[in-house]
Amino acid sequence: MEIQKKKTKLNRGMFKRAIFIFAGLLLSAFILNAIMLTAGYKTGFFHRWAEEQYFGRVTEISENGFLIVDEKNNEKPVLIKKDTRIRMGREFATKEDLLVNNYVIVVGSQNNQGQVEARVIRIFNDSR
């Protein structure tokens, strides 16, 4: 009987120790995630993932970009950079394939001047 009580006390002690270790690990993981999230927001790391999509009709083409007008007649200047990927359907395209009155979807982020720095441009053939 006495051996049984010692085993029960021993099991309870190990169980408490295991719970404290698990709670400590869980708390440590939570604190580490909170620190990483805070650092990501302060450095602007997550801002780079917040790219927008713009849909519109090309109204003007310039040397380094073009202007699109959306369905609400809002104009948005788009910059084409060296690393901008341009697609027409499934095929790769170039800036020269872009024509006035083409409909496009532009994926990118706005810069301080309100221009969209395009990362991806998809050109649609106007089938109307």
C-alpha cells in the first residue's frame, strides 16, 4: 500500500512538472511570435506583401509606363520597371505589346508619388 502511495505521489509530481514545462514552452512561443510580429510591422516587412490589384483600360502610353482608367473613371499611373513581368494570355509579352484601349490587370504597390510600381501586368485582348 505504501509503495502505491509513493508511485501516485511520484506520478503527480511528474505530471505537474510536465504541465509547467509545456506551459513554459507555450508562453515562450507566444512571446517570440509577438516580438517577431512587432518587428515585422516596425520594419515594414509586411507592407511588401500588401500589393494591390488594379484593373482598367490603357488610355496613354509613355516611355516608362502607362495610364489606366478604371470603371469609375479614376486614373492611375503605372510604372514599368526592369523586373516587371508582362503576360498576354499564357504567353510572355513585352511593353511593345501594350496598346491604347487594352484592358489590363496590374499587380503592384503605390509609391510616394501615387504611381503603381508594377510587379505583374496581364494584358487582355478586347473581345467586345
